[in-house]
Amino acid sequence: MGDIISKDQMGSTIELPKTPSSIVSLVPSQTELLFDLGLKSEVKGITKFCIHPADEVRDVKKIGGTKNFNFSKIDELNPDLVIGNKEENYKEGIEQLREKYPVWMSDIYTLNDSLDMINSVASLVGRAEKGKEIIEDIKSGFESIKKKAPLKVLYFIWQKPYMVAGGGTFIDIMLSQIGLDNVAPKDRYPELSPDDIRAINPDLILLSSEPYPFKAKHFSDFSALCPNAKIHIVDGEMFSWYGSRLRKAPAYFNSLSF
């Protein structure tokens, strides 16, 4: 039996003989969390999409993408712990990693899920007190959010085809946290046709900076579909990253003017 036992958010039990000294992170927001927990020396492998903190991740070994792991590079690192996420990673790759390594998986929908993940990961890696500090910062920040007018909103994450964040997503929860009414269909990330968008006729269209890099040049396309809608580009990391970046999200949300 391992000395450190943790149940992940998918119900699997992880056993570690000691505090991990070699960690591979498969999720950008959780990579940032590990660094904010003070684990610069322990994080040995990350994905090519793990971009924060920029100065720290530059020299960390890249092990592929979130949905296409380079298993030989991971094997070279021989990690004590791999940290992933149900939605952002792929089942077959995670199952293959589980054959060799302890894999702790998050499954995030609500803000409380995020706080639970931070607490669990911090405890697993021997940084429980720092984890509690981050959690208290996030809670305090979210209590300070000033609610927006309850505008009907569509939050776009992709173009060609148009895709939006619907119900059952963390983005949906963040929209509700700031008082907006997400009028997208409830099936997570639905595709919408131009006719669908016209029929929904939102008050507000938010164009995310990620995963599709929307720019001001895209405004005209949406203005043609919904002439009366307000259109804004927003920082996708603030709406979708569920690790320690949540400490920065409330101030960003309060800065938005719709």
C-alpha cells in the first residue's frame, strides 16, 4: 500500500509511496496550478499547450498535445505522477498511461469542482497549505464579482463550424457567475448554423480568444447575423481555465463592460 492515497474526480484511487518528485501534467490550467503550488523542480513534462507561467514552462520537456501524447517522451521521464482531465485528454491515452504510472484525473464542471481539484492536487503533491491559500484567494475574489445585466449571451469558441459553450460546461458556470444568461443549447459544445444564431438572437455575443483566436475582423460576420447584438472579444483563459488562474478571473470579469 502506498503512503499517500487519493481518490481522483473520476473515482479512481491513486496510491503513491512518497511525495512525487517527477510529475507530468497533461492540462494547461493544471500545469499553471502546479507551478503556483511551488513545484517548479518537480514538473518534468507538460503539453505544448501549457503556456503559463511563460518564464517557467519554456524549458520544461514537451510530451505532445492534450489529445496526442508522445508516450516515449513520457517513458523517458518515468514520472511518479501524471495529472490529467476527463474532457481535455483522451480516454485511450489515459488508459495506456495508467498501465505504467499513477494517473490523477480531474472532472470539472462547477467552481466547487475546481476548488476540490486544487485541494486534492495540493494535498497529493505535499503542498496542502499553499493549496488552501489559493482556494481562499479564489473564494474571496468570486465574492467580489459585480453582476452584469442579465443579457442573453452566446459564447463562441469556434468558427467554421460555429461552436458555442452550452450547458454542462465550465464556461457556462462562469457566465452565470457574472450574471449573464447563456441561451445556447444545453448539449455542451453545440454547432450552430447561421440560421440558428439568427433565431436565438442574443443580446450579447462573446468571441473567445481560445481555442479559436477570434479577432476584431470577425465582428462583421456576427453583426450581419445579429445586427442588434453587442459583440466583444474576451480572454478565454479567464472563462475556461479552472486552476489557480481563477484568482485573476474576478478582477477581469469586473473590468468587462457590456
